Amino acid sequence: SYSEASERLEPDETAYNNNCDPAAARMVYLECQKLNIPTTTISRSAAYDCPFTINNLNNLRLKCNHLLASEIYEGNSKAILTLWNKVNLPVWNPGRGRLPPRCDKDWFCKFFRVTIDDEEGPRATDSWLRSATIYLYDALATLNCVEAYQE
């Protein structure tokens, strides 16, 4: 976001990647601006505007048999399962990393649009994983590196 006080762009510290090391994020933003290094920031809102289900991603992977599609599918499947395991831990557990307390099971189900049977408990199943909605932020960031797709 733009700070009128400093007349510079500053990192959104509510974004997970900036929240992991806020001091480093501030330094990168500041140094890039001081050295006139062009940067592009992709808002998470852009990713939220193009939701994708894991199942659709899997179908794409199977249809085109492309390495990138497989990497995106496998990376996102692994990430969502890792996150699911973290939100099931108590907020004081160091295994949650820097995951904010608001990110609990209810948040997970709402954000990824999944319904989890109470009998399943914290165990992940193929049925809810296939229906989970994901947001391909990393894929959008990668596409932005290709000049033809920047606009």
C-alpha cells in the first residue's frame, strides 16, 4: 500500500508472505524503491477472483499431461493438507508456525469452501480435498513474469 507519510509503497503486513518476516519485507520494498528496481505486486484479491477446485486442477493435469499442471496440482494439494493439519492444532502449538489464531477449522472450511463431517474430525479425506476451492496465487505470479501476459 502507498504511505503518504513516507511517500513510498509499503508491504501489506497482513499478507502471509510479508508477515513471516515483516522487517525483511519492509527492507526489500524500501531498497527496491531506493534503487529504482521495478517491482510488481499481485494482490491476493486477484487470486480470490479466480477460484479453482482441486478436482478441476486434477482434471486439467490428466488431460494435458503437462509437467507444470502436475506441479501446480501436487503443490496445492500438499499445501492445503499441510494447512489443514496446522489449523487443527491449538493456537499455542509451535507447529502452527506464524498462522494467526483466526485461522482455525471454521475459517478453513469457509475459505476453501469445504464441508467436513464431524465424524471425520481432523482427518483429511479425498472427498473434501477434491471439492476444496483453491486460489492460484503462485500461478498468477508466475504468469506475470511472462511479458506477453502482463497486461
